[in-house]
Amino acid sequence: MLDYSALRAVSAVVQTGSFEKAAGMLNVTPSAVSQRVKQLEERLGTVLIARGNPCTATEKGAWLCRHMETVGMLESELFEHLPALVDPGEPKQRVTLHVAASADSLGTWFVAAISRFAKRSEYLLNIALDDEDHTAEWLRRGRVIAAVTSLEKPIQGCRRLSLGALRYHATASPDFVARHFADGVTPEAIANAPALTFNQKDRLQSRWIRQALGKDVAYPTHWLPSTQSFLDASLSGMGWCMNPTQLARQHLDSGRLVELIPDTPLDVPLYWQVNRLAADRLADFTREVTTVAREQLLR
């Protein structure tokens, strides 16, 4: 049998980041939380929580946390039908759903979807950020219950829905283009013009170069891990980069930004993948995600 008091202790430590805060959430002492976690780890023969500041889940611990999310959803549904089961002396436990998305999705359309859902739901949300090519790995490893991903192939144990495409434009300020592309956007010019790159996982600039120029070109780059800073830096003439249509449109219309090569957008198809065990209970969440995607993404 599973020791759910111990599982709740693990989940609370991971959610709050410390044994002390978990104790406050569960209305027990920190030593009780520590003992429950330790006994479960000894029973399973594996470490579930990486102690630190903050405490985080190991891969095995993450799987247990996702299990507790599913249990929490089931209990919430059960308590709606059988309210007499609720212990008035127990603190109310709200389920936190862990979801992965890219910074660009969060900065353009995804906040609208999660906001609509949160207004009508008792669930709390914890959004993990990663490149859209890598959010699927969070699902595979059990770290999230759903993800916005560019992976078309359904992940084992998940349902997949097509959302549409997030369109990007290779943009820069007019003065940057004048300085670096006076003779046109050629492989030689790209090789000397500083780009802006989000992090080592960001391949959008390279994909656009291959699509627009028909070949791979190595280029210098600044590293800037912020969607809004990408836009600000390109407006200031710091470098060229791939900006989503939703963020770049007004600046393209006003002339503050220009496309390096007109009419050469890069479209990134996006998909909503959700754990199959939780999919039915997250139908409202999926509905909001797909509705906003239809409104704001390219079909």
C-alpha cells in the first residue's frame, strides 16, 4: 500500500521548496515531514528530494509528485459528490498542475489561455519554461502533466492536439540593417552580423538562415534569455533575431523594425500534449488552450 501521508510530504516539500514551508502547508512539524520523506526514501531505496535551497524533486520524486496531482484531481472530484468525506479539521489542499511551455508562447498567447482557465478553476498552476523543442522531455520524465511542444509525434501515455503555428520574422532595426546588410542579406553578411540567441537550445535563427539562404551559416551572437529583451534589443540595434509576429507586428508596421528579407517568415507548429491519465479531468484546461490557440496562432 502507498503511504499517502508520506507522498503528500514529498509533494509539499517540492512545491514549497523547503521542509519548513511544507510543514506549514500540512499543519505538522518540520521533523514530521522529514521523517515521512526519509522513511519513504528508505522504503523505495532511492532519493526523492534533492536537498538544497530550494529543495527539488529527483526524477523518481517528480513521478511521485505527478501521481499526487492525479490523486488530488480525483479527490477533488470525489469530494464534490461526497462532501461528507471532507475532514473539516484538515487544511484544504489545492492541487498544483505542472505545465511546460516556451518563453515565446508564454510571452504571446499562452497566458491568455491559462488565465481563462485559472479564473474558473480551483487548480493552481506552475509553468516551467523551456524551448518548444525540449518541453516534450519534461513530459517524458514525468516532471509536468501537460506541455506546449513542437513535437508532432504523440508522447507515450499522452494525448496530442494540434494548436497551430507560431510565426516568427527575422527582424532588426533599420540602422542595424544599414550597417550590416548594405549589400543585401548574404551568407557572408550573416556570418559577420551579430544575432540574438535565447540560450543554447534556441535554434530559430539557424533554422531561418537555412530556410532563407539554403545553407547553414555560422554567425556571431549575443545571448539574451528573455522574450521581451529580444524585442527591446532588436529595436535598439543590438542584433538581429527571430521575433514572434504578435510582438513584432506594430514595430514592423511603424518601421522601427524591418525584416531582413521581406516575406520570409518561419512558422513553428505547436502541439498540446497532456498526460492521458489526467486528460479527461483537464478537459476544461485543454479547451481554453485550444480556443486561444485558434484565436492567436496561424492555422
